[in-house]
Amino acid sequence: MTDIARFYEIAQRTIQGFPTPFRRAAAQVILQVVDWPPEDILDEMSIDDPRDLTGLYDGVPMTQKSLADPAPFPDTVWLFREPILDEWRARGDIELDDLIAHVTVHEFAHHFGWSDEDIATIDRWWE
């Protein structure tokens, strides 16, 4: 089954597997699973092909938050089902659940303040 509910279930299971301090912080983030990235996000990021964006963290990383800042919009992690499915089909060398989990971890890592380079040193999932 590859519907949105299944993606959401795998992402939630992944979050529940985070170490306790990260799991608590992740609980404050909205998780959105949709078929495609919204046009405004693609335009803002100058992405022409929506298949190029499998996930997105939209918010202020924890390492940059301040109590003095005005209340921001809620932090959100987006998973885009169709681009993830497209990557999974194209790769052919990874289980779908593993790819969903990887995208989930990657986007939450941005919430925790990690760069793509930081994530790559810890999560070498492509090897």
C-alpha cells in the first residue's frame, strides 16, 4: 500500500524511534504528507520539476530560535509522496519504507539545526 496514510504511518513510526530528547522536540512539529509539493514552495525554491523535492522542513531550526522572537508559524515537515515514489522506482535498490524513513529523518534533522553536510556524516544511507 502506497497511499498517504501509509507514508504518514511510516513517518510517525520513524519519529517514535528518535532518541527521547529528539522525539520530544519532533512532537512539536507538524507533519504533512501530500502527493506533490505546492506550487508556491516550488516557485520560492526555484524548482522546475516537482519530482526533485521529496521532503521539506519549513520553520526555524531549533539552533536559531529565541524566546525573544515573535511567535512564528508552526514548524512543519513536509513529505511529498509522488516524488518519493518516483525516486524509489528509479533507484530500485531500497525498500520504500526505508526511503520514507530516510526523508523523514533528513527533514527533522534540519529542524534540529543540522546542515545537509552534518546529516551526511551521520546518515550514510546511500551506501
